[in-house]
Amino acid sequence: MTNAQTQATSTKVTYMPTNADESEMLDLMTILDEIGPEIKRNGEESDPQDNFSLANYELLKTNKIFSAMVPGELGGGGCDYASMCQFLTGLSAYHPSTALSLSMHQHIIAANRFNYINGKPGKVLLEKVAASELVLVSTGAGDWLASCGEMDKVDGGYLFSGVKHFASGSPGGDLLVTSGPFNDPVDGWQVLHFPVSLKAEGVKILDNWRPMGMRGTGSNSVKLDKVFVPEESVAVKRSRGDFHAMWCVVLPVALPLIMSVYRGIAISAAERARRRCIASKDPVTPYILGEMENALTNSGIIVEDMIRLTSDFQFTPHIDLVNEMVKRKTLAAGACKETTTKAVEACGGPGFLRDFNIESLFRDSMASHFHPMQEKRQLLFSGSLAMQKEPPSQAF
């Protein structure tokens, strides 16, 4: 079928690696078996208070998970892309919020690894991550094409002010990878992409993450007040509001990692529903479980194919690949949400109770909608390409 086959047995999904030498790779799944129960306990303590589990990030640091996908020659674990997706799927069975936050770090690593492999800048950041298990925090989903905030030109760089939302993992992060709009006197409105230390003067992590689901991701807003951004720190400059070629790298490597987490949530929800319903005498229960199983199968097929499309970083960046990936993201999110919805429905009233621990998976799965591209934006994007039009710009 593909070079990224999936087998689901219990909560474990096995993705076949592509080109990596397994003997030189960090053994992610053995590590997960060892730390998973503690990850779960920490998550259960943090979620009810909407707290981010710093203890879980420390466990991941100790086991060098943040550098796991950094190439071995740069000091990292050398894990292939499919293995990281497998790890995220498995991690979500213990604590979905930790898995989702980690996926945000890993997609930055993946984009820089692709650039490094293809002779573009990325090596320096990867080496820094490998040297000290540096934790990266992204704000790309909230900024998307237009970005937000204010940038003023000063000697040697810029002063940036703004509030960046949905900065997952920020309470345990080291470096904020973000962007800001700048009205260039020559080129007009631009978006500048740059990193900022979360410990820099003028940076404050706000205590405002109280969501319906994914309560422990630490997706707090980050406030930046006249933070200095050196000119040499600006990695990309692009026209504000327009689709840029950088997304032809970022989206193909980000979306399979993110959706691997939601695939794991769907697997967990289905397992719990099966256990609950095995002795049910309600004549409609098998029908509902059948709907759940179909949705679960769809989620696996789609996420597998998203991983296949990345071809372990051997893809060609192109808008057609982006289109195929965002279409699958919409379909995968729908399948994962349907799986958890049917799991709750099959369990009847008990499925609605927090003590049964299935309603939390339903709530967590709902967050899948909000990662780029949200469904209506994806439909507009894909429909425009189908009409041989340019991708729609984002007004600002």
C-alpha cells in the first residue's frame, strides 16, 4: 500500500520507517513504555486545574525526546519522521495534552531538518536543540498568513510588541518561534519570522489557558512588549497576507505530526467504548459501535497517507502537496471527531460522566478543527486551486 503502513493493536500503532538506519535511532517506543505511566499520572494531576505538566516535559527532556528527530550527525537521536508520528500517537494514550504540545515542538524540528537536508538554514537551530534539549514553542497557527503585533525599526533590528495566542508548551518552553508584521517603506507590508527567548526582557507568559479540551497543553498567550529582535535573527521576510513557499515545507511536515496525536485519541476512545459496551444488551449499541469503527478506520487510513506523503523528508515542496495534505487534515479531523462522538454515544449516560474518562477524549478531539487549515478555509483553498486560481490571500 505505502511505505508507512500502520497496524493498530490495542493502543499501539506501528508505522514502518522509511530510510533511517534503525540501529542508530533512539528507541522511542521502549522509552514510552517506561515513562508512559508516569506521564499519565502527571497529566491526571494537572488537567483538572488547567495546568501544564512541567513534570512531563522534564521526563521528555531527560529521555532526550526533544532532540530525538535531530539528525545523529548533529548530536540528536536520528529518529525518522514516521517513528516520531508513532511516538506521538502512543504518547497521546497516556496524556493527549503533552502529546499535542510536543508535536508543536517537533514540527519546528521537522521543518528545520528538511531545510538542513536540502542545504538551507536549519543546522544551527538543530545543533542547539541537541546540545541542551532546547524546547521550541510555535505561534504559527494563530498568526497564519497575516500575523499580528507591531514592529518598529531601530538600529540593528526591530522592537516588537504584541500578544501571541495558542503558544502550546510555553510554560515549559525556551524559544518562541514567531512572526510579526512590518510596514516596510520600500516593499510595503511584510511578515518577518524570527525566534525570541521566552526569558527575554519584555516577554511574559499569560495565565489565560482555560479551554474546553486539551486543558494541559499550556497553550497560553505570550505577551511581548518592545522586545528587541536583531536583524540577523529574521529568518524569513514575506508579503503579508499572501501564501508563501515556506508553507510548502511547514504544512507537509507539521500536519501529520499533529494529526497523529488525534489519531491516538480516537484509538483510546474506541478502546474504552468497547470495554464499556461489551456486555450491553441495547439493540442499537452494535450499530453505533459499527459507526465508530468505520470512523476509526478512516482516521487511520488518512493519517497513514499523510505520513506517506512526507516520505521521511524526501518530498518536493509544492503547493499541490500542501493541497493534498490540508484536504487529508480536514478528513482526518472529521474522522477522529466522529470516532470520539460515537464512542460517547455508544456508552450512553456513563459516557457523559467525567469519572469514566471518555468525555475528556471527546473534548480533546474537538481541538483538531482549529489547526490550519480550518475546514472552511481549506475548502476555499482547495476549491480555488481546483479552479486554477491563486490561493486566496488573508485580509488584515
